[in-house]
Amino acid sequence: MKKFISKICAISVLSIVAACSSKEDKNTSERSDKAILQEVTEVKAIGKVIPAETEAIIASDVTGIVDQVLVKEGDSVRQGQVVVVLKKDNITLDVRESELQLQNLKEQNKSLLADIEKAEIFAKELQEKYETSKMLFAQNAETREKMDADYSSWQQQLTTIKGLKHKLLAQQQSEREQAVKVQKSKNTAESYLIKAVKAGIITELKAMPGQHINTTEVLGKIINTTNPVIEAEVDELFANDIRSGQKVFILPIGRKDTLAIGSIFYTDPILSNKSILYESANESEDRRVRRIKINMEDNNILVINAKVDCIIQIK
């Protein structure tokens, strides 16, 4: 009986000790987790250097054959600069023909204006002649027939002027229409000159002389390498710790030397799946990320598309 009671006492003591030990371990674990959370002052993110502006596509508005390629990869171009010339065939002749037709209409209208001016001068003379006949008739120094004839000549000349002016209006309309045709033919010819839609550096150039191209073909790209930004991904565990304006140190992958210093200027309001920035398949499947963008204070040494480590100061 005493042995039995002793066993019970021993079991009770062990249970109390185990409970106390478990409670102490739990408290220690909680204190440890809390200490770890309190110690987090920076978050690491994987980033990629990208242009601040979207890249521009080099493409043609018309189907044709490449005649000249005036640039090469790595060249800097200004907006509106011709980079590729297509064969124009008869397009140049069409422009010249339209211009000659327009010039002919202008000459005709110029001549017609001169005719109107002469006709108006003659009408003024006929009016004065009629006014003289009218005055003489009132003084019984001229016949009615002569006065009526002078009046008729004056009115006929006014009718002639009216007809010339109507003709001029019609020809001026033809001139305007021909001017539109000239502009359309020039625009068509202009479309055979492929120009840079923005300033930047030529990259991925594929155009070659003699190449037949269509309107859906990408002949190259133009990127603006000045003032690039970094697009990075923060693990969802720290998503709520990220704020715009936080300081960021930019480091080469796997190294500790700082390339640049910047700050966050954009944070995605939603979580996304990890992108190809994460090389490991497991990394791309375990958790989601919050995408951010970073401006840099000194970014001249960073190469577009380079992968970098981003150390974000969250405290």
C-alpha cells in the first residue's frame, strides 16, 4: 500500500514538473519569436533593373521591302529620326504627278483671277459710258437706243464677271481637293520612312536590306536607359511592412557591396505569384509576393535587365 501511494506521488510530481516545463518552454518560445520579430529591421527582396518608360517598337505602317537600315544596335536615336527606309517604287512619281496637277490648277486660277480683274475694269468703263449716255439723253443730246445699248453692254459684262467668279470658286475647290491628294501621296511616301517614335537606344534590331516586311512585324526596339528603376518582389511574410519612401540598398546578387541607394515609390496593392526573378521552382510555388518599384539616387552604373538584391530598411 505504501509503495502504491509512493508511485502515485511520484507520478503527480512528474506531471507537475512536465507541465511547468512545458509552460516554461512555451513562454520561452513566445519570447524568442517576439524577440525575432522585434529584431527584423530590414527585408531582402529580389529585383530587376528596368527602364523607367516602356520600350518602343520599331515597325512599319505599310508592307514593303527594306531598302536601307540607317542605324545599328546600341545607337542612340532622337524622336522622329529615320531608322529604316523601304523601297518606294512609284510612290515618289505619284507625289510628283500630284504636285504638278496642283501647280497646274494654281496657274489656271491665277490666270482666271487676272481675267476677272480685267473684266471688272472693262465693266467699270462700260458703266461710265452708260452714265454718260444717260446724262446726254437727259439733255436730249443722245438717243434712247444708244443709252439702252450702253446699258445692255454694261449688264452683259457684269454677267460675264459673275460667270468667271463662279468658275473661279469651282476651280479653287478643285485646287483644295488636289492639295489634299498631294498631302495624302506625301503621307504615303512618308510611311515608307520608318522613324523612331521616341528617343532612346536601339536594341534587338532585326531589319536587313532586301527583307520583305509587313505591318505586324517587329523590326527592333527602342529603350530609354536613362533613370532606370528597379522592380522587386517582397515575400508576403513582410508585405505589410513595406511602405513608399522606405530606403533601399541595391546590391549585386550574392555580394555585399552596394551599387546604389534608392527608395520605394510604388507598392502593389495586391499579392501576386512569384515571377521568373525566382530561379528555384520551389521558391516560385511556396508563397506569394508583393511587387514594388524603386527609384535610385545614382543609377548610371546599373545595366538594364540586371538582377539585383534589394535590402529594404523597414525601421
